[in-house]
Amino acid sequence: MREGAGGDKLVRHLMRRVELGITRHGIREIALSALVCGVAAALMLWLIPAWGKVAAVAPLAVFLWVLSFFRDPFRRIPVGAKLVVSPADGTVTEIADVREDTYIKGEAAKIGIFLSIFSVHLNRAPLAGKVEHVQYTPGKFLDARDKASSVQNERNAIGILPNGRDGKVLVRQISGAIARRIICKCAVGDALEKGQKIGMIKFGSRTEIYVSKSLGLKVRVKIGDKVKAGSSVLGEIS
């Protein structure tokens, strides 16, 4: 799924000028929430003048949360061709050796990351390489902390052939109980740099990375670790 950029130039320009660090993928939601929350606050001030100012804090808090959800903070990308960085912000919830048949079609090291509604939801390339595979699959909206969400939920797979390496890497974007839109900003044939933004999952989700065994990934994280997309090192390939 992709979003058009038409009509957004002025808004994006203003965002850059004030350095909000907001992704353009959230322009629609931010504009809509500003309208709805503004109307809600105005109604509270009008209907309950005695408590309106206090009650109006709730819609303001909702708008600030929506604004923060689409934040796009600067990330310093670690140098080193062997380093594999996290494709998402969140908490490491799974580390396992599995068989991956979507793109790798063989044994792979799997790392699952849960993104809460307060996480940055932009996805980034875990390493430099060429996109060989992109596949969107509709599905359910189970809680993203449930391992079953990996194969039952709406998801998008991005297969990457690492530069100068004999092996493959798959990044899987998975919707959650709240998420209802997956954005993929790369296509087959694209050349990716490590840490490059490749998409987003809106409102709570899960992101997984699969690294083929031939790459000999040495995992550097453990379950429960907090990671950041593009800057946290998940492991090192041989």
C-alpha cells in the first residue's frame, strides 16, 4: 500500500521549517486529529464552561499523541558492512532458529520486535543490499505480541540480497490489533543503504527480520532488549 504525496508540499515544507521531525506518512492523520480534537475541545468549553478547560485537556492529549506517533527522529547509523541494525523501534520478543519459506526458502535466524503505540513506527533497512522480493498478504489483526500474528495477520515481506554476501535477509512488517495500514516504500530492484527508511506500520505492530544461516549471524541482543530502528545493532554477519 502506498500513499500519494500530491497536495502535501506546503505542509511538509512547514514541518521542515519548524523542525518537528514528522514523517509525511502521518499528514492525513495529524490534520484529521487536529480537526476532531479541536472541535471536541471547543464543544467542551461551550457545553460545560465550569469544567471545560480541564476537560479540553483530553482531546489535546490525544492530538499530541497522534503527533508523537508520526515522529521521525534522527538516527545515527553504525558503520560496518557486517553489522545488521534493527529494522524497527520496540522490544525484542523473539529470537529463534526457523525455516523461512517466503523468500529465503531455508534455515534462518529470526528476531521479532514488538512496537507499542508509543514507539516510532518507521521501518528501516537492516543492511545495504538490493530488494529482490516484495509481497503483501492480507490477514487478521491479532495482538502483535502473539507469535501467531507472524503468519495470520496482515503483513508485508521485503526480501533483500545483501551487497557482496552469499545469503538473504527478509524483513516482515506485520499489523497488530490496532494497526490497519502497512506502508512499503521500496520495490523490487531498489538499492538500499543500511538504515534507509523503507516504510511504516500505523498504530501498534510487529516487525521481524530473518537472516539466512549462510550469513552466520551472531546475535547481539536478547529478549526484552529495547531497540531503535537504524541505530541499534542486532547482530553481525560473518
